[in-house]
Amino acid sequence: MTQQPRIPGSPGNTGDSGPQMEEPTTPAGPLPPAPDQSGPATVSPTGQETGTPQEKMAQGGEFLTTAHGARLKDSDHSLRAGPRGPALLQDHHFREKISHFDHERIPERVVHARGAGAHGVFRGYGTASRISRAGVFAQDKETEVFVRFSTVVGSRGSTDLARDTRGFATKFYTDEGTWDLVGNNIPVFFIQDAIKFPDVVHAVKPHPDREIPQAQSAHDTFWDFVSLHTEAQHHTMWNMADRGIPRSYRMMEGFGIHTFRLIAEDGSTVLVKFHWKPKLGVHSVTWEEAQLISGADPDFHRRDLADAIEAGAFPEWELGVQVFEDTEDQMFAGIDLLDPTKIVPEELVPVEPVGLMTLTKNTSNYFAETEQVAFNPNNLVPGIDVTNDPLLQGRLFSYLDTQITRLGGPNWNQLPINRPHADVNDMLRDGMHQTAVHAGVAPYRPNSLDGGNPFETPDGDRPFIDHPAPVAASVKERALPATFDDHFSQARLFFHSLSEVEKEHTAQAYTFELGKCYEQAVRERQLRALANIDPALCQAVADGLGMPAPKPSLDVPEVTPSPALSQVGRTWPLDGRQVGILVGPKVSTGEVAAAVAAVDRAGMVPLVVAPSGGEAATRLLGKDLMAQRTYLTARSIEFDAVLVASDTPPAPDAANGLDSKVGVPAGAGTVDPRVELLLGEVWRQAKAIGAFGAGEEVLRAAGYLDGAGVVSGSGGDDAVQQLLTLMPAHRVWERFPTTGRLAAT
């Protein structure tokens, strides 16, 4: 019988046998990181290769020591004047230990506080070399990267599945310096000018009197702001659509948001917008699913990313660019390319792939890497430059400024995760947390005492050059171009580009969020904005709120939908997806083993769900199969599809006093109530369901056997093959007919 594949997620690196039952007493050195983990590259604070093995950057030695290296005999008891006497001030070990603990936390990010990170590599295709001199784009050039995904609104302790924008920030450690592409999973922003950034963040954050709600936009201050500041309507529409609750970081697009300028070897320039395209496609969860996840597994996205990398299902994205002529007006097809609330549909300007990013290693220390990584749009390399986008111009100041406070001074770039992989000779000296030991006596230019070093870079040695873009004759004023004034047509474009089921999800989201607002005036004002975007959408939301739908107050032009904006209608790879295999006391272990093997061959993760764990599961499944979940611990949110492999009668713990999910008197029914609950959730979430053998009777009893997206097979392998015909589409949306309310929009 085939050995069941290893399921990722266990902590540490204690080997296949796991930790010992008893506390180890034989001194031994620190265990190495797990095979899927990596730390930052071991370059010096000035960007030079040191050749130091990564394990030498972690703790060393087999004995406990002070921070100064003195070995310690006892770390369990304070130094006291007798067993019942007072603690002594001379206890240097206690003072060092508790003092360091008292200062372990640093200020969390104002936004993007909750994140997950991973290491990887970017390989250039060479296709961008005609438009940019940046070495990172050269054919087959490989560059180390670190990526941090994040939610925007919530604190570090919030949930991964809040309805929110996601950060998608990539640090390229190029040999020409560090390039930071600091974007989101949504290609537009709430505001056009950076001076409004404090306003939108204050509006969406918890109310300052009660500090609630956490990690939510479903409250009065957010909707008060976006309904008054209508340039936010386009971004808000993306948030209310399924993009606001992604299935996985591995299944998100990323966008640079702004328009950037690329400079070729000959000095010619083009304008571009950056796009990250996930190889697994763009997918989301349902709103009910997001709420269940937030309660049952608030670390869902972080766990999914780490487990996929550990399992070898390395996430991949293609980096692409939309390319525009660098004209004086910086417009394309009537769209102002400097307006960060606008997109250019891909049907008008296709995305040209320029390279592939693959994430291959998890972090070895969350704080040192994911928490201390610091991104900065100022980090540019030769061949990549900024434009006059008014939001980008403000970010160039804000990101640099915030790191000084959050990371304790101006030397945050010397933290290992932030160190460049290129030589640094910047003449910057001293400051808090300086870790470089600079030589010489003349950190100024010009000088002769240090032999003139550092020298300015001649053109032939590839310096970074700020492109001498012309500046039109003008006056100082607080204003934006008239081309920024249209706040509704692109929101309409996005909504009209969605499938009917996605439109219904969007209407439900608006209804839910506005239904959480206390103030009638806020709801009325947002309905007025929706009327200007799409009257049918406005009517659907108004009906849900029990309010009249206002008439449009503006004439918004008709738009041509962009099919690229819809997530529905295509098929995608299944790498790293999870399939729950439900088993009962009369299961055929041979067929379950066949199903497990078939799921594994498809590049997915099989999770066997048994009535109970431990020795009972071993007696049921044999020594070559393992139950990763039980009826008690499993929940629908973990699975992209479910396969029922046998009958599932009530387990011994199917009683309310042992599991509150049971919800019925003991002994009621022929199917365990937890299985009924799980199948009901999977059904509502439009996930594929399969069965074989007596499992078909379980689905028949629940009324699901003849439903859309439900398949059965002659055995374990065959049933998995049937599931594989459904799962590439992500969900079986045809299971639930749409209402028709939004079909004509």
C-alpha cells in the first residue's frame, strides 16, 4: 500500500519521527531550519557578500547563555533572599530577560499591519530589455526577491479574511540596487492625491471613541467618507466585489497601481503599468465562507501560503506591463495615466509578460523578516523611474518617513532583510542602530583624504539617472487636472465587466455593509452614488435596505465591458488545493488509499476526515493511512472539494456536551450531524462534491446527490477523476440560479 503523503504545517524541524515525549536532557546544538525555510541573504550592512552560512546568523551553542554569552545554570528561578524572601536587584539575568521581553514589540504598521512573507526568485524573460535598461529584466537573469502580502485595515491580530484590499509588495535584490514594487491586489486607489491618505485611513479604521469595528469597512465613518469623496467609488466597487475576499494569496493578482516610466539603453522612454498574474488564476471565497474562516481559522491565508511552499507547490506569478507612449499629455484613449483611480482595460492595451516570480522558501523568523521588512517606492534602479502621479509623489515621502519611527531610526535599511545585494557606499554615518563599521575619515565629497572615494558614477558604469522629463509652464496651486473629475464611469466599467453571479455577490456586499451603518443619511448618499454607477445595482441594494432607490444625478457615459476583469468562466491549475475525504466505520481502506494517491498525483493535498483520531483512527484506517482531521476538528473552509468515501453514522462524540456543532439530540439521524453541517456549508459555498460506495447514500439522504457539481465514481480513484473535471473552474456557480435582477446591466 502506498504511504500517505506528508501533510504540511507541523512546527519546527524535529524530523519524521517528531519530538520526544520526555523533555530532552542531553545537550545538543540548535536544530536547523525546516527544509522549506530560509533567512535573509548573509550580506553585510553595506551589501557585500560575506559567505557566512545562514545558520551562523541564528542562535548558537548547546547551552543557555546571557545576551553577552555567559552560560547559565538556572533560568527558572529569580535570585532571592531565601526561598520566601524578596527578589534581589543584583539579579542580572532576571533584569536582562524581563527588560528585553518588555521591549520585544515595535510599533505596528498604521496600515498593512497583518502580513505574510516568503522568499523567492524572479527570472527575466528579456522581453522588457527593449524598453528598459534595468538589468533585472534581462533574459534568464535571476534575482532574489522577498514578497509581503497583507491586509490593509486591520491590526496585526486581526483576521486574514476581512473584506479588504490586500497589499502585494515585492523587494527585488538586484545587483544594481534594491527595487521595491509596492502594490496591491486592486489596480486603483481610493484617492487621487496623497494629501487625502490620512483621511481615508482615519475613515476606515475603527471609530476612535470605542475602537470598533476591527478590520472592517462596514461602518458609518468609512461610508460617510467614500460617499462624500466620490473619487473613492471605483476602488470601493472592487472591494465590494469578490476581489475583496480572495481565496488565497497564491490566487491574487497584483498591481503597481501607478504609471511608471521605463528608460531604455538609448534613453528613450515609455510609460507602463505593472501587473502580477498568478499562474493559479484569480479566485475568491463566498462571504459566508469568509465569516466562517475569520472565526475558525483567522490565519487562513498565512497558513495556505506557508503550507503550499512547504509542500513544494511553489506559487508563481508572471510580471507583465501595459506599455504606453510617453506623450506630453500622458493620456491614453481619454484616460489620464497619472490618475491612480483609473485603469486601462487589457483589451485596449494587452499585458506583455516580462518575467516569472516563484516563491520557494518560507521565512525562518517572522519578526526578523516579515515584520521588519521595509518597502519604499523610492527604491528604484537604473531604467525604472516614477511619474508625476500625485498619489505616488506623496508615497515617495511617506514610506521613507514611516520606517524611521517604526524601525527605530535611519538605519532600518541595514536590517538583514532590508540589506541591498549590491555594494553600498553612501556616506551616511552613525544614527541609532548603526551596524556597519565604516572606515576612512572623509564621508563627504569632494575629498582627498580618502583618496576621493566614493566617486560619482560616469554614464558608462550605469548610474541611476532621474529622467529629465519636461515640466509644463504653470503656477503653484492646489488643484488636479480636469481629467481627474470623472469618478463614476470606471466604476461602471468594472461592474459591467462582471459575470451575473459576481454582480449579485457585489450587490449583497453593498447591502450588508450599508446595512451595518446607523445613519440614514450615509446610506442615502451612497445609494445616490450607486445610481450614478448603475441604476439596477442601486435598486437591488436599495431593496435589500428597504429604502427607495434614487435617480441618477449625473449622465455617465456607456462603457465597453472588459472581460479580463471577471474571475469567472475559465479553468486553472489545482496546485496546493485541499480535498477533504470523509470516512466512517465501514470504509474500504484500499479505496481511500486510492483516492489519497489520486489527489496527491493531481498536485493537491488530501485530508482524511475520520470519526475520531488517535488509536481509533489507526484501527479504522490501518498503519499506512492517517486521519488529519476528525468530525470534531474539520470545517468546510479547509476544503476546495469534498469526497464522501463511506457511510458516516454518528460518532461516539456526537453529543452537544462533547461538540457544540452537533446541535441535535444524541442518536438522532443516520448521518453524523457534523458531516451534515460540513456538507451543507460546502454545498452553499458552491464547491465540488464527490462520493463513491456508501458515500452516495450520504449525499442522497442530504438531498445533494443529483445537484449541480456533485459527482460519483466507481471507487476512490474514479471519484477523484470526476472531481477533477469540476475543480479547475474553482466553484460550481451554476448550482444556484441567479435572480435575473442584474442580468441586463
